[in-house]
Amino acid sequence: MKLPPRNSLLRKIILSTSVAITLLLAAAGWFVQDVTRKVLKENLRMEIQGSLRAYESLWQARAEMLRSVSRALSNMSDVRRAFQTNDRATIQDTATEFWSRIALDDSSRGVHSDSGGVFLVTDPQGEVIASLGGNLPDRGKFAVVRDAATRFPDQSDGFSLEGERLFELVVTPVYVQTQSGPGLLNVLVAGFPVDQSVARDLKDQTGGSDFIFLSGGLPVASTLTDAETRPIVNQYRRGSGVQDLKLADGEFAVLGTTLRDLAGAPAGDLLILHNFDSIRRDLTSLETRLFLIWLTAVLAGLAVSVLLARRILRPIRQLDQAAALIAGENYGAQVPVHGDDELGRLALTFNAMSGSIQSAREELIRRERISTIGQLSSSIVHDLRNPLASIYGGAEMMMDGDLSPDQLQRLAGNIYRSSRVINEMLQELVDVSRGRIHPPETCHLSEVIGAAVDVLSPVAAEHKVLIHTHVDDAIELPLERARMERVFLNLISNAIEAMPAGGQITISASQNGNGILVDVTDTGPGIPESVRAHLFQPFVTSGKNGLGLGLALSRQTMLDHGGDLWAENGTGRGARFHLRLPVTL
């Protein structure tokens, strides 16, 4: 498929549609993936909590079995008679006999005597009388008896760390009836070690969750390897909720529960773990399917968008072509009308606009021709008025007064110069309209400015305007003398006209880099803000006679000389015009 031009509306529609579809589908995919991840993690947490409940059920069943066995032993008359003898050997033999009976039935009760099941008989102070199985002490005092004594005659159960092994123990007091009431004979301590076999049994019976038993912050049993267990133990912090632990070789969800001793104090922790490998596999598979769906939807959406956009944009393209024809001054261009929808109404409006433009253009051309002739005539009349006033004033003085030969000569000179100005002005208009440029000649800048001042001196005197010039006579420049005199005539005459109540005009020149900077300032009201930005455009004026061709021609003269002309308001009152002239053309 050929791509549309870079700036075409079709390309923009396709681009925006593709971006919208991509973002929408990406957001939907992210939402589905996020929800799926949360659901999978929630299922994993529920599975871990289910494993915790299964552990609690199994552990309670195990503890209840120990309590029932110990309770049965403590209520047996043979056991009591043996304990009443206070003979260590008799108690040892009796305990051994009953422990052997229990061991024979361990397969049905879940008592693993071969894996460390323990049974102790102690006196009320915890002194060990008989010790069977496991790695518990066979001499000395057993501390758990003291912890359980506060609950006698009730049984007590809990966890205890003995040596480097963690045990679940049930402590059962054995009482005998005496004349003064029940008397404590001995104490039975039965239990099981928490070891690797216990952890594996829990994993098998809870659906595959991993277990780690901790005591003193160190692992005592685990279904994981040592390399996997240690980072988990280091990151785990005791809490009530499920924790996410990120390790180098995977991520685990961990739920911990505190193991209590017989006094109710923490004796260790049980960690139930499940890794996120299954979730990661499911998410990877989901991401692959979502990507394929996204890619298919984007391609299908783009194809449909292109077809619909081309159909919708056909009338717009026709409007664009017709507008281009109108821009090329073919004002009779029309577009076909398709239907009565928004685009159809737009085509009707466009055709009506095209006809209106064509009619209005013809009328505008007719009016502009008449207006231009009037404006140009008014401007020429205005620009001729000042030199004609000099000629008229000089002639009137020569006719009305008795003048000396010097006065007559000065008036004749003024009349001559004003006549020459009129002639040069008319020639300049012809030259500008035909694009003619006369070769420059080296002139003294002071003479050029002085000639303009001499022409306008009578007018300035009539308006009580003083003209001051500060121009070094040594400044010489290559200039078209007539045109440059015309520039200063325009600037000075505009300044005089702006000060009907009198004022001052100052003309100064100074060296500025590789050129000469001439400043023409006055003490008039300044340049109005409304015309400042368009001051040098043709037919721009503000409250004075004429229609503003003088400044436009003056700036063109400066540009033809390689310089420029610009204006600004003075620091106080008045206007300031700057003329920059190069030393060489």
C-alpha cells in the first residue's frame, strides 16, 4: 500500500487511529494482565492460607493424640502404683513397657518413635526419672515441667528447643488421691521432634507447599535445600500477612505463623512457602496470546481505518483541489456535491463562496483602480505643495517688495532649487515605478542636508520651527544626491508639519562602525502607537496631509544605498529617525 504524503489529513488520521488503537489495546492488555496477576497471586495466597489451615489441623490432631495417650497413661492404675513406689527402676520399667505398646501402634497413630518420638517421666520438680526415645536428657531437671506447672492439673502443650532440635511436647501431670486431697506424683512428657521427615510429611499432605521451621532465627527443618532456605530466612520478617520475597533464583510468597512454647512465648516460626514459577509461566503464556491479539487487532483496525478514511476524505480532497485553484486565481472553481450531510453542505457553501469571491474580486479591482489613482494624485499634490510654496512665496516677494540684488539672487536661488526639487521628485516617481537606479557620486553629507534645509527654511520660519544641523563637513559618501536630498526633505517637512505651534529639529551625524549614523529628531508629539509598526508602508499616515508615500520612498532609497531607515519615539517628547549609510557601496 502506497503511503500518503507526510502532511496529508489521511496520514494524520491513520497515525492518530493507530496510536489510539495501540494505546487502547495496550491499556486493555495491561489491565487484563494486571487483573490476571492479582487473581493468580490471590489464588496463591489462598493456597498458602489453606496449607496453613491444613498444618494447624494436622498439628492439632497430632497434639490431641499425644494428649489422649498421655491422659490415658496418667489414669492407668498400674502406672499410678508404679509411680507411688518412688523407685526409679520400677518407674523406668513401667514407662518402658507402656512406651513399647505405644510404639507398636505408631503406624495407626502417626507416632514416629523411630524418628525421634520422646517420652519422659519426671518428678513434680522436673527431675528426670525415666527418658525414652529422642535426644532429651535422662538426668537433671527438665525446664518445660516448670513452665507447665502453672497450668496443673490441666495438660499443657507447646514447642521447645532442646539442644539444637525443636520438639512439640505435651506435659501431663499424674495425680493420686490422698487423705488431704489429690497429690501430684509425677509428670509425663511426650512429644515429637520437628525434623525433615515432619516437614516432608506436611508438604505431602498439604498439596505441595514448602515448609521451613525456625527456632532462634535459624532453620531447624526445611523442605528446600540449604541454598534456597538461607536467603528466605534472612529476608523473612515476622508478621501476620503473606510476604513476597524476591530472591536471585525466583520469587516466593511466604506466610509465617509463630510457634509457642508451654509458657505462651514465641519458640520459633513456621514458614509456608509457594514459588511464583507457575504464575510466571501463566503470565508469559498470557502475554504471548495478548501480543498476538493486539497485533491482529491493530492491523485489522488500521486496514478498516484506511478504507473508511479514504472514503470520508474524498470530498475533502476535492475541496482542497478547488481551494488550490482559487489560490491560483481561478475563482470559477466548483466542487461536486455528494449527499446532504455535513460534507455535502460544506461543498454547497464552498461553491457559493467561490462565486461570491469572483464577484467581489471584480468589484474590488474596479474600486481599487479608482482609489489608487485618487491616493496617488493626492500624495503627489501633497509632496509638491512645499516646493511650490517656496516658489510662490519667493515670486510674491519679488513682485511686492523693493528688494536688493542680493535678496533677489537668494530668492531666485530658492525658486530654482524648488523647481529642481519638483522636477527630481517627478523623475524619482518615474524611476521607482520603472525600477531605474542612477549611479552614485561622492558627496559631502553636510551639503546634501544643507540643500534640503535651504528649501524648507521659509516653511520652517513660517511655522516657527528652528532647524539645527551638526554634521561634519569632512564626511563624504557615495550617494544618489537627488534621492538623498529627497529623503531629508521628507523627514524635515514631516517634522515641520507635526509641530504647527513651533519647535526644533536637530540633525546630527556620527561615525558608527563602517558607516555613518544620521539622527533626525524633533520636539513634536511623537509617532502614534497605532501607525508605528506600519510607518514605512505605502499610504500610512496619521493626521497630516498626504497619504504616506514619502517615508515608504525614503526607506527604499536607504535600502538601495545599502543602508536602512527606522524610527522611534524620543526619550522625552518628539520623534527620532535614524539613517544608517555605508561609507562605500
